[in-house]
Amino acid sequence: MPRSQCTLITIPISHFCEKARWALDRAGVGYEERAHLQVIHWLAVKRAGGGGKTVPVLVCGDTILSESADILAFADARAAADMRLYPDDAQEAAAVRALERDFDERLGPHGRRWMYEHMRGQRALVKQYAPTGVPRWQRLGLPIAYGTVAKIIDRYLDIDAAKAALSLGEVRTTFDEVAARLQDGRPYLMGDRFTAADLTFSALTAAVLMPPEYGVPLPQPDELPAAMGSVVRELRAHPAGVHALRMFREERRR
């Protein structure tokens, strides 16, 4: 599909947007990414016909997709056989989608909530990393809008210290479940091949792992607040974290 036909609306640091970027890149679907800062992206979503406030939104001609799972399915239908994310077997494909849905519903939101809580007040880090690829006017306006936007995000995502602590517990539970699945030595979550389950899990760990191979630069543990950096190091050393980081190294740029 020609690059000019597809536009991907994103928040550049969003792990759900990374999930979409990864799938489109893997399938060789050309697209122009239009990145926006949080809250400001609502207007771009509305203009694109996304029907909500969330990103990613993919616009390809008359096709408008506003769920990352739908974007994965769209990309997969256009991928070469050796790059497909869902097995041909219906039962196996259903199992992959079940894992993907679980990661979308639990890992993604809980990791995001924990990350935002611990980045609270880190103006220098936010200014350095959040505006990658956004229009210049948004980058220049970030210091002025920072406090207001942070309050809106806290309210919209229901973020406070107590809920963030509970969310970290949910992240650890998901990591333990993934580690148990990998305990038999399989290289991928579903066995011998990379699937949408591996892609989704790995992309959505970004809020707690800060993988160096991410689609945009992310702060590394030594740059983070001490308590946050300690958790990132802990989760990177977890067998599930090791798996996610290996997926980024070996599969992200294929």
C-alpha cells in the first residue's frame, strides 16, 4: 500500500501506539506518523474520525481503525507469509487473540498508570522525551501546558499513588504468568513462532521496561527517579522482562 494512503495518529511514547507501529513496520505497510502530545491528540483523533479519545488511529483511504488490535489484524492481512502474526489454524489464532486481549486489558492500562504516577513532576524528563516527532508548536507549548495536562491525565486515567501501587502488582502478576508460560524453554509465547501475543506483550511492557529499541527514545533507568529506576531494573531481570527485551532486539526491526 503506498505510503501516502495511510496515516497513523499517535502519542509518540504510547505503548499502544508502539504496538501499531511495530505491526505496520513488520508487515511493510507504509504510513505517515502524525504524533501529538497527550490531550492535544484528542482533536487529531476527532478530525480523523476515530470516534473516541484514544490512539493509535490508522487512516488508510476509507478505512479508519481506532483499536490497536484492529490495526494488527489489518497489518497481518498484508504481511508476507513469514511475517504473519496470527496462525492459520483457527483454534491457535483464537488462543493468540485471547492473550493479546488480556495484555491489552490488563498489562497496558496498569503499566501506563504506574509509569505516569512515577513520572509525576519530572518536567525535565518529560520535556526531553515526550515531544519526539510532535509539531514544533506543541513542543514549545509543553512547559506552559504541563501542569494542566498532567491534571487532566490523572483524572482521565484515574491515577493516584494507591492505584499505581495496585497497578504495579497487576503488572507483576502478568509477568509471572508469562514467565510460567515460557518455563518449558519455548522461544515464543505460543511455541516456535513469533505472534501477535509476543508483539503485544513486548510493546505493552514499554511503560515498565523502557526498552532501548523502542520506536522513539525512552529514558533509561539511570535517568529515572531512583524508586522508578529500581523497579525497571527488577522487571528487566524478570524472565518475562528478559523475553520482552529479546523480542525488541530480535524482532522489532525485522
